Amino acid sequence: MIIRFGVISSGLSVIVPELFRIGGKIKNVDSAQGISLISGSGFLGFLVCPVILGYLAKFSSLHLSFITLLLFTIISLIIAFTLQIRG
């Protein structure tokens, strides 16, 4: 089980620097503003998502909570690739 968490974490750890790189290269946006937007949305997600996932787990099931987390991760990945194609 611990090895699985390590593998997942190593895969997700590549996304954050890529998001900062993409945020700094958005056309017609200052690089500081792009990176601060990415950073701010990351902190917002860090503060809000555990609360949302906890409520989902309490009122429905832990399985639904993990599926929601997976969907948010996939959405973030799609947004990152969309921004990369535009940049």
C-alpha cells in the first residue's frame, strides 16, 4: 500500500512545476501574474478540497470522495495541457 502512494505521489509531483512553467508563459499575461494565479489556486485547493472531500465521505462514502479527487486531478491535467498548447 505504501509503495502505491509513493508511485502516485511521484507521478503527481511532476505536475506542479509544469503548471508554474505554463503559468509563466501565458501570452498577454505578465509571468508574475500567471505564476501567482497558479499558486493562489493551488493554495485555495489545498484549503478547500479537504473540507469538500470530508463532507462527501461523511454524507455519502469514502469511495465517492476518492472518485471526486481523481476527477479534479484529471481536470487539472486537462487544463495544464490546454494551456501548454496555447502557450
